[in-house]
Amino acid sequence: MFREVGVQPPRLWSDWLALNRTLTQAGVTPLSLAAGDGWVLTDFLENVLLGIAPAVYAGLATAVDPRPSQQPQFAAALRLLGTMWSAPGALAGGVKRSLVQQFPDALVEVFGHRRAAMVLASDFAEPVVRSFAAEPDDIGVFTFPPLAPGAAAPVVVGGDVMVEPPTQTLPEFLQQLTSACGWLRGLSAASPRLLGMAKAAGQTKSKGTSFACSECGWTTPRWIGRCGECQAWGTVAEVGAPKAARITAGPVSSPAMPIGKVSAIEAESRPTGIAELDRVLGGGVVPGAVILLAGEPGVGKSTLLLEVAAQSARRGQRTLYVSGEESAAQVRLRAGRTDALVDELYLAAETDLGAVVGQVDLVDPSFLVIDSVQTMAHPEIDGAPGGVTQVREVTGALVRLAKERHIAVVLVGHVTKEGAIAGPRMLEHLVDVVLAFDGDRHSGFRMVRATKNRFGPSDEVGCFDMVDTGIVEVSDPTGLFVSEHAEPVAGTCVTVMMEGRRPLLAEVQALVGPSAAPQPRRTTSGLESSRVAMVLAVLSNRAGLKLTDKEVYVATVGGVKITEPVADLAVAIAVASSVMDRPIHPGLIAIGEVGLAGEVRRVGGLEKRLAEAARLGFTKAIVPADVPNRSKDLKPMDMQAKYGLRIFSAADLPSALLAAGLA
């Protein structure tokens, strides 16, 4: 870029400012600043301070307790830097991007994307950049320019220390400093830029000290302002290294015995009284188990668990519901609305873990609900409730309480904006069961999914419906996702999806119309837009259906989300039906994945899907033609006799459309 603009590397600070103005006028951004790494800013500042006041810099470098803010020259150095950084167009991405940009990203901005002409780098970065550059000879290097002719030359490049400019030979200087600072003895004579005291307080960090994020637990050997894992600001703090402890033998809680002689009676599950939840848990709640139920705000976690607690109390199990987010009166009001007023259900509002344990001692429950774990605080642990350390310690304490007293514990967990469970990953490892509670805000339908279950299947789902009186279980949710039409309607097709082990019928609706826009709209709801776009492309190229000048809208019924490719064939038939304005047979279902070559591929669990369709009165089914060749499933004729369905085997998309009467 220097050659393109016709400029030379600067020799003085004033030359550098003039160079930046010339580059900006030529439409080139001068500098890519990695301010997200603290050493870049300190290198700038220390070199400018050294040029303004070498004596002040040397004094700060050797002071036991340096306080640069008390030096007027320090403020002058900051103002001088401001003249460069505040110039319009001086920084690639502006100030906001520069403040979060890390050093590797700054290198990529200059030598990869070529969005800036210069980057401040340590001397060791040059050979690395040259080794990866497409044109190594195009990379130039110049040292940090002094502020004026004859001014102190810069000495700090890529370090986290202030450097004392040596007036003696290097060995003499090292020997003098080593006598005063024992930690320098390990330095070699090849490290002249690492001389001097540490910036923070004139001492080195204790051995093993590291920094950890209070939000996600990410660790780093040095402090930075932004967590490298969760990207949160101001959450990285210093943590001490754990002390090595000598382990000695101690008393055992109970002697080990052969596994066959261990009684399993205490670990038998107890039904909760809610069949859909028992389905997900594998039969019920195991005494001593710790269950984590996580979901978005407002999805109905508290309502569901209040109903679970009430059902447990109705079965004679003393139950304690502890709320950390609502007062006891607020929970009582909701319980009255949902008919959850039961004598054996005890209610408390606590946020202190010690108080929760005290309530457990008083009530002696067999079932405990904590709403929520992020609101509880351990009295002996520093940090705010919901922090990584607090959540980890609170959960660990509740797990020990559950195992020691054989109390089934259910914890309510918050989720992040991305949908992950808030808190450390360790939280999911500590508990026995992890349940995800989700649903569409605009629909009352809710699903509980097991993502971890030590006592049962981890691929089951339970279905619920939010109503005015609370939450009710839905034993047969298929009707929620299939609409009823008095007359057959073009643009609809039914498929069978699998939610865990449960087959559910889902209707796909499509609407295709002409468009005057150069790029017709493609809108989806409840389906992956990328898969719908792929199916539309296959319809155009393999089935001869012209869609380039038409708008296409595809949606599911009831707000259900279909993520598996089983709906490909139903989408294709629904779109073709809408284009031709020809409805398909109302008793027809379509099951199959569509490939880019137009072939119809088989999907898993075909027999379960067909059995569910037959149970609900469907009479025809279009399935992939390769079913009998790749598995031990029943052949199409056998399936037709077993389920009472007329089976159409389709090898490709045109044959599937023919079977649907859309050829």
C-alpha cells in the first residue's frame, strides 16, 4: 500500500502523523489497532512517554510502587496519542471495533483483508507473518519513530513490562538487576526487552496464578478485559492456584460390597402423577436424584413444577417448594389458580442456601423443588448469585443433600440468549437428569425433552398444553399439528416426524403465487429455510416445475418445528399441489428425504411412522423405494397388509409426484 500511495516509512512522530493524513486522503486506512490486547496500548503509551520524558519513564520503570497517573508527562503522552487515534479514518473499523480487536485479528486486517496499511506488532511477529504471506517481499517493517530528532529511541515492542534503557553493557545491567530482583535470574541475555519490573505492582505474580471468567469459567494465564469464551466484558478476575494437599485415608460411609448384593429398592422410580413427565424421566422420579429443568423465561417452568409438586403431595409425599424469584404469596396465588393447594405441599421463599437447608430440616420432605438455582447463594462463597462459582457450589451442596437424605430434588435453570443453560458446563455434569422445556411463545404447546438421563432414555419427549388454569398434559398431540378441512385444499401434505421415540403427524402447507420482483420471496415457518430452498431447486431441475418467477411460502401447522429431513417429500408435494392448484388425496401421507439428484431416500423408524398414520385413519402412504434393500424392515407389500395402508414406493421425486396424482 505504501508503494501504491507513493509514501515512505516515517522517521519521526510528526512524519507518522503526516503519513496517516496522506493515506487517509488516498482512501487507505492507516492503522489497525489491537486494543483488545492490553500490551498494544501500553507499547504505544510507553514509547511516547519515553520520547517525551526519558527521566520520568526511567523512574517509573525502577520504582517499587509506580504511580504514572501522578506524573504530568503521563497525561501529556495520552494527549499526544489522542492526536493520532482520534483523527477521522485513522483506525480500521473505528474506535469501537479497535477496542475489542485482538492482535491476531489486527494482523489479518492488514495482511489478509488489506483493510489497513499498518499494525503495531512485536518483532517476533515479522517472520511469522512473512511465512504465511502470499507475497512476503511486500511486507515492510519500521521501528516506532522517536518524537523529535535526537529524542530517546523506542525500546518497548510486544512486552508487558516497562524497560529500563541500559547505560552499561547488557551483562553488567543484568547482574545489577538480578541482585535486586531474584525473578530475573531465569532470563537469558537474548531477552533485552524483558528487563525491569512488572507493570502492576513491582512484583511478579505468584506461581500458578491465573485468571478466570466469572460467567463461564474460561481461564487464561494473563488478564484481559473481555472473556475469550463467552465474550463478556469485565468478568475476568484473578484466581489463586489450588494448594496441593496430601490425601490420607478416612472413614468410609459404608463398606463396599459386590454389585449383585446392593439393594436397588431405594433407587426405584416413583411416578409423579403426570404421565407425560414420567415418560421422559423413564417411569418417574428416583429418590436422591437431582433433576435440572431449563427453559426460556415465560415458557411455564414454574407452572409445571408447581403442578408436579402438587401431584407429589397428593400421593402422600411431603413436598417442599422453595422459590427464590417470587414471594410465598405470589406462588400461593398461582397455586390457587392451578388447583395446587394441597396440605402436604409446603412453600417457602428463600435465596440463601443455608436457609434452604434449614427449611429442609424443619419440613423433612421427600421431594424438593428449587426455583431457581441461579437465585440461590452459598453463604460461604464469594460472588453474586448466578455467578459461575455460586452456581457450582450451590448445585454441589444440593446434590450432596439429595444423596445423603434420599430426597428427589428438581432445580429450575435459566437459559442464555443462545438457548444454552446459564452457568458453568459443570452444572449439567453434576445433576442426574437434564430436561429442556421449550415451546413457541405464540402457541400453548410445550415439550419437555431429556438431554441427559441416568435413569432412563435420553431421547423421549413429553407434550403439554398451556391453558388458563395452568398446564395440562397432552397424551396424543397429533391433532395439534394437523388441520381439518371440509373439502380437500391444494398445497397441503401430511408427514410423520419423530420427537424422540414418539411419532407425530405434522401438516405442511405451501402457497405459491406469481411475483413481479426480480428475486421472488421464499418464506418458511417451522421448517429449515435451507432445506426448503434445496427442495425447491430439486423441483425446478429434476421435476420440471418452474418456480423462478413465483413467490413460495411454506409453513407447518400449530407452530411445530420440523428439523429432520423426513418432511422433504411432503414439502415437495405441497408445493407442487399449490402450483398446479390440485389437492391431493386427504388420506395420503408422504415420508422421505429428497436428495439433490432427485432421489427419495429412506428415513429411520418407518414402521413406527406408518403405524401412527394408520392409527389416525390415513389410507395411503408414499415411502422411499429402497426400504427392503437396506434394512430388515417389512417389505412394502408386508407393510400394506400389516397396517392396512396402500403403500406407494417412490424411487425419485417425479415418481412420488405421480403417486400423489400431480404428474
